[in-house]
Amino acid sequence: MASFTLNGEPITIDADPAMPILWAVREKAGLSGTKFGCGIAQCGACTVHLDGQPVRSCSTAISQAEGREVTTIEGVAGPDGELSNVQKAWISEQVPQCGYCQSGQIMSATALLRDNPSPSDDDIDAAMSGNICRCGTYTRIRRAIKVAAGIEQSRTEQAGEEA
């Protein structure tokens, strides 16, 4: 058993204490947004926040969540369902190609911008280095982070100015 807060709501999950958070939230809580990628904490597809810090949920035991706050991609939008600035930027900059890694990418980008609202390219690269995109959309990811931070205008805003 593990009792913690999941996306702002208290929850108790009956699971082996060694079960990874990934499988607890997917199989026990029914939240499928967090993806299984590699299973060895190397690709970042399974990134969630544990007390606000990005962690690889495929290698973090549910017992480590006891009494803590876990946020998955389902918890990033506002309580009214409005997308976060990062999610909006992901859409405006057309980041996803296959989309599989995107929940982990968004979780890492959200943590970065919370801790560093005006990141440099080096800051972005460092924060996102543990997230692999097999489609190679790294340029769009960096741009979306800058748009979410207000450092750059979105392509939609730029197109509106040109019209």
C-alpha cells in the first residue's frame, strides 16, 4: 500500500512497494499518459514529478511516493482543463511527430520553466538531456520551451503579424 497525492488528489494504491510509479499510475490509477519507454530510466518517456522534481517513474518505486505529491501529464493542465503554457506551446510549435515521448518531454520542460523561467539554450539542453526523442524534434522542443517562457513568439503569433 502506498498513500500519496496524485495530481492534487489523495490516493491509496494497493501495490507491491517495489512496483514502479509508472505501473502504479498506469495500471492501478488508470492514468495512461505516462509512457513506458526503455524501463531503465534512460529515455525519459516515463517522466513524472515527485514533489515537483522530474523523476523517471519506470525506476522509482511506489514506496518512494509515500506521503508525497506525484504529478503526471494528466495533472499539468489547470483544474478547469485549460492547457498549461508548455502544452499550448507544444501545440503551436507542432512539436510532436510520433508523440510517444511527449508526455515525458512536457514534464521535464514544465519543471525547467518552474525553476528557471528564462532559460538559455544551454539551460534547456541540460534540463532536457535525459529525454530522448526518436523522431529528432529537438529544435521544435527548444523553440516550444522558449515560446512557453515568453522568450520567443509562437509561429501562430508571427503568422498573425505577417497577415
